[in-house]
Amino acid sequence: MATLSMVRTRRQSGVRRAPRINFGQCFGIEIERESDGWLIRIPEIGGETYARRREAIEVVARECIAARTGIPNGYIGVIATEIS
């Protein structure tokens, strides 16, 4: 029986692989610019939340979805549509 220290692994030198993206569920979100941030609507769950910066929209939306649905944050994908 081989122990972990006896098992050899091969490294592919010079080859970088893109990380695999696994989603449990993907949600469409609607974003709307307001005077001091972004309103985020999540129609599939009837939720709304708010982000101060554009960069934070995805994280805030995923946290809201995770809190309302119980789906782990790492398994949630979002696709944003900006509403004028």
C-alpha cells in the first residue's frame, strides 16, 4: 500500500489552466444606478439589495441570494442587466 508521501504527481510545466467555474444556480439580476450607489433587484427570489460601488454588485447580490435561498455563496452565479 502506497502512502501519500510515496505517491508522485506530475506537473505540467508552462501550462496554466483556467479555474473551473461551477455554479449550483445562476440568477439574473437587474441593476440601476442611483445617486449614491446601485440598486440590485433579483426577480427570481423577489429580493432587492444595494451596493455603493459597481465593483461590489456581484458580491452583494450573491450574499443576498445565499441568505434568502440557503444556496452556498460559492455555487451562485449572477448575470447583470443594467436598467436605465
